Amino acid sequence: MMTSKPERPRKIAADNRRARYNYEIGEIFEAGLMLTGTEVKSLRTGKATIAESYASVDRAGEVFLVNANIPEYLQANRFNHEPKRPRKLLLKSREIAKLAQGTERQGMTIVPLKIYFNEKGRAKIEIALARGKQLHDKRETEKARDWDREKGRLLREKG
């Protein structure tokens, strides 16, 4: 009998909470990130931001994460990285084709949802094909959320 290792929980390094408010989330993909050593160490501290970032497919068929801010790692002296450089995302060719098709034909955007470390300790990013919400859609979402909260409160008081 082999004893299995206890599964480590996924450690979230950066979360884009505004994405679900500003966008109608479609299909979700998991991609790897091409990072340097200091970027990985900086991500582990959990100070990265992906709120203003997006992903784009270039002509060569590669996907890049643009405008994500991974701050410099303070302990690394001269071998530090550039905080806002474009980072290549590692996806299968079928997934890249789906993303390219969604952005070109259907006018959607590729939005990063969260960066995390998986069970093996590798940095992964969750991206989604999304369509921007209009102001009235955002209000509708907010009303539904408020009603659900109120409904839960009423049910707790009754029971």
C-alpha cells in the first residue's frame, strides 16, 4: 500500500473580483504562465494585481497576458524582472484557436480571473472569454445579488 500525499490547497496569488461584475463570463480556460524566477517568488508573496489586465492573441498564434502587475522581488538584487512586461500564456492550440475566434468574430475579450499555484506548485492562470456588460446589466446583477442576500436573511430569521 502506498500512502498518498495530502493534497495542498490551491494558493491564490491574485484575484480579479471586478471581472464578474464588469463582464459576462463565457468559457473558462486554465493556462500556464511563462515566468522568471523572481516573478514566481514575488507571486508567492501574493501582492500581484490583474485587475486592469487582459490577454491577447498575436499573429503568430501565441497568447500574452498584458498589463498584469507582478511587483519586483525585493530580495533579488540585480536579477529582477520588469513588473508590467507581457507574459506568455501556455495553452493548447485548440484552446488558442477558440480564443482567437471569440475575440475576432464575436467581439469578446479575454479576461484573467485569477492566478494561483496548483497542487504541483506551478503557477496557473484562469482566463475567460467574456463580453462586457452594459450599465443596465450591472444594475440587474446587483439587484439579483441583493435579493438573494435579503432572501437568505429572511429565511434565517424564520427558522
